[in-house]
Amino acid sequence: SSQIDNSHTKWTELASSVRGQPQAEGGNWLREAVVQRSVTPVEASVASGVAETEEKHLAKGDERAGEEDAEITPTRRCKAFLVDFDDTCSEKNTIPHLVEACVQATVKERVRNQTLQNTTPSELRRNLSAEVRSAIDDYTTQSAAAHESFFSKLQSKDFSSSSDADLRSMVSDALAEIDEFDRRMNQVVIDKRLLHSAGPLDIAVAASAVRLREGCADVIRRATAANLPTYVVSLNWSANYIREVLEGEGIPCEVVGDSGWLDWREEEWDDRGKMRVKIIANELEFGADGRSTGGMVKRAECAADKLVHFASILESSDEARKDDPMVYVGDSMGDIAAMLAAEYGIVIGDCPNLRRLLDQLGVSLQPLDSAPQAPRGDGYATKTLYKVDSWKQVGAFLFARDPAAARPAPPAV
């Protein structure tokens, strides 16, 4: 819709200032952000730190890319490399950072507009934080109940002798209840307007607090340098939040929108000729002022949505890669359908509900280093997924050597 397109256009203008790209020739980007974008001096100070950190990461990415270009040797061809984000790429769930950014932004907005309504900024912040905690507690309670109901119904089903076609159908039907729960909870977030008032700077600051699992950024950088089509498919509430995190690690990205490739640069390749990571996730809805309205552009809310995106990527893959396998890395029940649809479904982490589901489905979980060089079918056909303890193992699977091995050891002190 035009509203979504206008929101992305506004985001483009503001984000370019935040990332140090001046709007006016010869102008100082930070001064432009303060004077023309109504950014406060405090925000500008934070932005300066974010930009400096990002520039260091980008420089580090350039340096690593130079080291790695001649050393990247994929051990197997892949049609596409898909990864989840929260708890898969990141060390922990990143949603709390995003929600806190919205809380802080709401307080700043009301102070700016003088609409505190007989309360102090500190009191407002406490009240909003309490509302968020209450919503999270409600979600946790309802989630536990929904999953217990799910597993209780699953116990009555026999998956042991099912064909791969039957298993696909049974998994899809079984997950429908959890999918509906996930959609319902997203609507609660929208109705409570928990994602209100955040602008590009707020999201950039939130992204700067996110920590990725060790080795994750290295593997993704190497995948893009090897021109391996790479996608982040996430149920996160902001694709641009994910983009800020990854670009802060020197990884070129583009955001996939409802009307196609809604990347602001409208290019699949960066200026070094490296393939961009395509991010498929929900997005905050932005108003004409470039601030989030509390609404959400829904692109990936549940496991079924991830499977739809998986199928779309599979269908649109390069003809030259048509016989190559799909690789999907995930950590939770939201990834199970896509992981089983891939020839190499890789589980990272130790999600109890996922392990419980795999046991009930009769799906074997084998070490990734035992995976055959040529796949014998997807996870449904083989009833097999592969497990890793770290991203270094994923790197060793995709490339001739693990991502850390390509870099020289630091000099002895």
C-alpha cells in the first residue's frame, strides 16, 4: 500500500542520517539529524556512538572480506542458505531490546509534546515498563498452556510409520494450533500499542545492544562473499531492526517487503560485488513523522508463514542451482516445518519444546558432521535433522575450513 511505501521512504531519509550518510552535500550528518530531523542533542550523542561502532564493524567487515575472498571454498553447493534470527543468530531473544526502545521513545515523545498528563517521565517509564512486563507474563502463561495442549493432542497421533507426505501434512496440522496462538499474540501487541513512538535512531540504539552467537557473523559474511543466496527468515517484529544488527557486523543486507524487494538501494549486490542478505520479517508500521504507530506490517508471524517463504525461495531459486540442496538453520518449534522441508535442516541450541516435538515425531537428530555430502532427501523423507553446538560447526559444514581458521592468530604479547 502507499502508506507502507511512504513509511519506508520516510525511514530511508532518517536512517541515512543515522548511518552517517549526509542528506545535503558537504553537510555534517549529525548536525543535519539534530537540526532537520528533530533529534535531541542526547539522541545525537548516542547516534554518534552508534555510527562510530557501525563504521568500525564495517571496516572490520572490509578487512575480513579481503582476507577471506581468496580462501572461501564451499564444500558443497547450496540452492539457498536460510537462517532464523532470534536465539539462532543472536545469543538470546532480542525482542526485549526492541520493546524497551519503544518505551523509551514513548517517554521522550510525550516529554517533547508536553503530554505527560500530570506524571513525571520516570513515573511514565515505570508505568509503561510495568505494562510491558504484564503483557510478557500473560504471554508466557498462555504460551505454556498452548504448548501443553499441543503436546497433549500430539500424543494421540502415531508418526512412526507415516510416509514423508503424511508427515508433512501431520506436522502442518499439528502446528496449526501454535500458529494461531502466535498470530493472536501479535494482535495483542498491536492492540496494546507496545511498539509505539520508535524512530530509526531508537531502533539503531536497540540493535547496538544485540549480541550474536560467536561465529555467526563470520559464517554469514563468508556465505555472501561466496555469492551463496542467504536469507534471514524471522518472526521478529522489525526487519529493519535485524538489518541494523547485521549491518553493524559489516554484513550487507536488504529488506524484503510486501510489494517485492523493498530495499532502499534496490540492488541485490553491494558496492564490493557481494550478495546481500535478504531479510524476511515483520515490520513496525511507521507514520508520516517516521515514528512507529504501534501497528505492524505482518510478513512472518508463525511456522506456517516461514514455510510459505521457504517454498517461495525454493521456487524462485537460480536455475543453475535447481539440483542443489536447501540449508536451514533454526532453534525452535517455529522453525520445525522449514527445517524438515530442507535437505539439511540444522538445529542450534537446546530448545526443550523442539526436542520434545522431534521425539514425538520420530525425527532423528544427528551430529552435523555426520551429514552425507550428497543429501538423500529432505528432512521429511529421511526423518533426520542435524544438530550443532556452535556456528563454527555450520561454517565447517559449508566451507572447506571453519570461519575462524582463515584469520591469522593474534600476535603473542
